[in-house]
Amino acid sequence: MTLQINITANGRMSLPADVRKRLGPSGGGAVYLDETDDGVVLRTASQAVARAQALAKQYTGGNPDASVEAFLARRREESGE
């Protein structure tokens, strides 16, 4: 879906109500803007987290020993805590 969103002279833009309703940010929730070679991508916080998790899984191969929790547990074990 492609929508035209106008930007005001002071740089503000509004997401249409139906888009906000579908995406979930309400009451002034945050969205994240990624600039790409093709343009810009807006993501909700949950979409940004899901994307980060997918990237982490891609680089760790889903290995549970590659998690932050596993790293910290190994460091505590090594230090004798």
C-alpha cells in the first residue's frame, strides 16, 4: 500500500487514522524511521524489536549459547560469582 502523507512547513506529518489503528501506536506512540537506499521505512516499536531479533538470529544461527544471558552466565561462572 502506498499513501501520500504531506509534510508541513515545520516538518510534521500525520499518519492516517486507519494506519495508526492497524499498527497499534496510540496516544502519541513512537515509530522508528530507517533511511534506506530506496527511501524511508517507518516501524512500530514491536516491529523494530522483531526485526532486531530476526537479525540476531541470522547472525547467531539461533544458538542459545550466543544470547546475552548465556554470555553473562559464562562470565559469572568464570569469575566465581
